[in-house]
Amino acid sequence: MERNDTIRKIKNLLELAGDNPNENEAKAAALAAQRLIAKHDIKDSELMTTYEEAIKEIESGSYKGNPWAVRLGRAIADNFRCRMYLTYNGTRSWYTNRVTKTEERVVFMGYETDAIAATETFNHLYTMGNRLADKECRAARAKYGTARGVKNSFLLGYVDGIKSELEKQCKALVLVTPAKVSEYADNRTSGFATKRTNLRNAYDSESYDSGVYAGRSSMRQGALTE
């Protein structure tokens, strides 16, 4: 495909993503555009002649307070030209005055195409990670009679595997977060607290290695290369 044809296709996909009442079609178009941008190293300047994306904040599905999901969000944001922060809904107890967090989410900030693609990728990998971790726990119980440390170790490896593959692909494609996105994010998140994500309790090396393999395999199936 000639470069001009590729740019024209990307612009068409961006327009479809930005003006489409069907949410699934819009997300699919945005992800397809992001893949083409990454694969062919299309510069922002090449797309700005007739189409200029706004910086958007896109919320993920709820990650239910699982700390490994925060690590996953950071890995995706770093490699999808985005920045991220965490948000949640909550209810305050009149008796203790404490807030119970509900519907915790990752918010990706970036040009609309990148932010949507990052969110879609996060949602998919988060769901897959939970499913694969549960499968790993069932196998451990059947083999050893216990699954102590298995889920956390598997998910730690899963995120590390995803991160290593993303960094490898993005280094080859020379992807960097646009300056305007970084400036927007710095202003937006000034004063935000950093959430710790310690997953090393009851560490199990066999489960970690299994998670690394699963994470790498999930990315090799086409997050940035289709």
C-alpha cells in the first residue's frame, strides 16, 4: 500500500471513529487506525492537513481495585502514546466517614485514536488476564492441592510479558508520547497521588514464568502489528 493511500485510509478510519453512533464500530475503527499509524510510522503532521484530533480522556472498564491492573494500565499508556490516571466512584459511610471505592477505572489521556485504542487493549487484556489466572489457579490446586501465591505471581508475570513485547514493538516503531499530550497530562494530573502496586506477596516462580509466556503470547497475536 502506497503511503498516501495508507494516510487516506487512516483519515477515513479516524472520521468513522469520531462520527459514529455505533460504539463498537467506532472503537474498532479507532484501533485499526492506531495499528496503521504504528505499523507505517505515520507522523502527526501527515494527518493534520485535513484532520486534527483532540486530546481525550477515555475510561476503561472497572478493574475492581486489582493492583496488577494499574501496572497493566501504565504499560499500555507508556506504549500507546498516552498518559493515565486512576479514578473511582465511591460511597461515604455516615458512621465512619470512610469512602468505600466502587467502579475503579483507568483513564487514558491522549489523541482520541490512541486513547481509544489503549482503552480497548486494556479492557481486553484485563479480562484475558483474570481468565488465564483463574485457569492457572485451578491447575495448581489440581496438581499441588493449593494455589497459594499463584494468582498474584501469574498476573505479575503476565503484565511483565505484555510490557516487554510492547516495548520491543514500540522501540522498533519509534513511538513516543506527543508533547501536547504530555503537557495536557501534566496539567491535568498535577498533585495526584501515586498508587503503589506491590504484587510480590507469596511469590511463585513457576506461575510467574507461566504469566510471562501468556502475556507475550497475547501481544504477539496482534496488538500493534496487524
